Amino acid sequence: MTESRLGVIESRRWISLLLCFVLVLPVGRQASAQVVDYTEAPDWPNPATTAAGTPAAWNFGQVSAVATSADGYVLVLHRGAQPIMLFDGGGRFVGAWGDGLFSNGKIIIIAPADREAGQSGYTAVYGAAGCHACGAHSVRVDPDGNIWVVDAPGHVVYKTSPQGRVLMELGSRGVAGMSRNTFNLPTDVAFGPNGDVYVSDGYGNARVVKYTAGGQYALEWGSRGTGPGEFGLPHNLVVDAEGRVYVADRDNRRVQVFAPDGEFLAEWPNIGAVSALFMTEEEQIWTGGTLRNLEGVALARLPGGDGGHGMTTTDAGDVFVAQLAGRIQKFVE
């Protein structure tokens, strides 16, 4: 075999090796997300008790969200009687409230054949076709321990005391709109490091609205679409210690990252139709069942968990997942 022929073969060999290296790099980056050593705790919360003193299953409606209170209790938001329920981490029932706080409307997907081009694919049904407290969509706890809840078909966000007394109302109850003081089927609420409040106004509109800690309108951004800064459905949002806002754009299967003034910074594409975001104390974000760093790199996954409709963690490191099927999953290390 000639020397030139050997050189060609050697060159091809190096090119093949280089291509393999290039192709393996992104795969290895994704493969860093391992199923961590979590176990789902069975039978959480503890059974309820019948009048005869025997165990009984909890009759949750759709469980739409969970949060951790300032004193470490787990807040469960469900669509049924007494929609805000409080449990300790071990599953012991502590208390419940919230009757009359949420509307009885229900979010409905508009059939593709009935949609208008460029408009929302969602609406709401009310009255007999709705369901009890189905407005309950999100619950969050701010750094001062206040509890915030979102009534999506009620078009309103409430700030309440830890005991459930309403302290502030953003939006106008029962009034749909797209102004400084009206929403159209809002989805979530988050808090900046300086106390600013962000609302994802997501099912009917496609924007994020920013308010001061006192509830004064500051600014907004977003429109319907698939480009940078546009939304299919801004379903959840969280804020990091530097004030960057992370928005789960569920229908576009991505998370978008923004500066506090709404400037588009980055996106994490093709991560699935995530319905839940939660920022941990370590400045890592649960995006559904996947834990990511602030650059979007996957760090860990829950075993068999897609993250449900809402998530939270406790100081003990336990992860709680709200499932619309009417249950709460607890994962422990």
C-alpha cells in the first residue's frame, strides 16, 4: 500500500474519531441528569379519620399546587371543599380554609377547529358546567411568609396572611381584560429579591406583569407566538437571587429567561410541556420532574415523576408534587 494511501486512511480515521467526539459531547451533557436516590413515600398524607375512628382516604379534588409555609408546613391547594389544606411534613393534617375564595369556573381547551389564528387556545366555562373551587390554580409563599393564591378563571391573584386573611388583590375578580388591573385567566405568581411581584397572565393573555411590593403596576412584556419573548402559554414562573425571571412557556415546550425589566436573555428549548417550576434554596430549579442549574443543565430527575401541576421542597430536602389526578406525591432521599 502506498504512503499516500496510508495517509488518506489515517486522515479518515482521525476525522471519524473527531466526529464521534463532537456527537458524544451533547449526549454526555444531557446524560449528567441521573435518577437520584429518591423514594416515593407511600400513603402521604396520613389517612383521614371517620366518625367511627377508622381510617379513611382523603377526598381531594384536583390537586393543582403545593407550597411550603414559613414554618415548614406543606400547603396543598385542591379543587374542592376547603381548598387550602395544611399538613406537616410527616402527613399529619393541621387545618384547612378557603371556602368561597375561589371561583367555580373551569379552564377549557378550545378545539383546534374552533380557534382563531394567533389567539389563545384556552377559555373557561362557568355555572353548572364548571366545578367547585376549580379556580384554584397556584399557591406560593413569599419571603415574609404570606400566602399567595391564583384564581385563574376568576382573573385574580390574592395575597393572604398565613391565617388566610386577604391582604391584597391583583386583578379584578370576575373581570377579564388586559390592562394594568385586569388579567385574563392568570396562572402563577413569583417574587423578586426586592419584593417585586410577577404574575404570569397566561391562558387568555400571553404576558408577564410586574408589580411593586405594594401592588403598583410597574411594567409588562410578552405576546402570543413562538419567538424570543413570546409565549404559547406562560404557565409558571420563578425568580432567582439576581432578579432573573424564569418562565415555563408550556405550549412551546421551553423555559425562557428574562431580566427584571423583561429583556429576553435565554431559552431552554425542547424540555417538554412543563407545568411546574420551583426554585430551591440552592438556586436550582425543578422544571417538572427534572432539576436544573440556572443555565438549564439537567442535574437530576425524580424516578417516574413528571413534576405534575405544581411542586415544592422542604428544608429536609423532601420534594412534593401536586397531581391533578387528585393526589400528592412525596419524594424523600
